[in-house]
Amino acid sequence: VPVFWHIPKAGGSTIKDIMGTCHRLCMAAESGIYENHDKDTDIKIVGIGGGKIDGTDATPFVNVDSTTIEGLERAKSMGLGSSELADAIVTPYIFDANALFDKTHKGRLF
């Protein structure tokens, strides 16, 4: 799974927008817990945002927040690394994100 090392104020939000809006990648990022998905007990893909008024589609996210330490711990307990749901994982905590993976489900940093 590609792991995007999001460094604040270095253009990372633009990269996330391109991955989600242009390439339609399903990401694990802070938006995954919007709309009360932080209370979900099973890992799944959720559609966040979008609307009929402006004609946009919901962006797919995994229902975890990989941008906080607590969110990474929750993602690990829900099995994010082995779920194969995320096309990319976004986090500033690359060392903590390593715990999401095992020998058969590896992350690749970019």
C-alpha cells in the first residue's frame, strides 16, 4: 500500500486532492471519520462529501483517521493494513504507521 508522508505546509493537501478528486483513489486520511464514521466498529469504504446541488460525487475514504496517533492505533485494531481497502494511506507519523503492516501486507513510502 502506498503511504504518503504528509509534511504540513509542503503541498501535501494538493497531493491529497489530486489523489482523491482526480484519480479517485480510496484514501485512509482524516476525512474518513467525517459524518460520524469515527464510531464505526468495522473497517469499510465510505463516501464523504459530494452533493447533487453542485454535481460532485462523494470521495471514497476508509473510515479511519491515519493522521493522528490515536487514529493509527484504531486503524491497526481494525486491520487497515491487511484489509486491502486503501489505495493510499496518508499520515505525518511514518514510524507509527509502520505498525499497520506485516510481512505479507507492506507499505511503500512516498
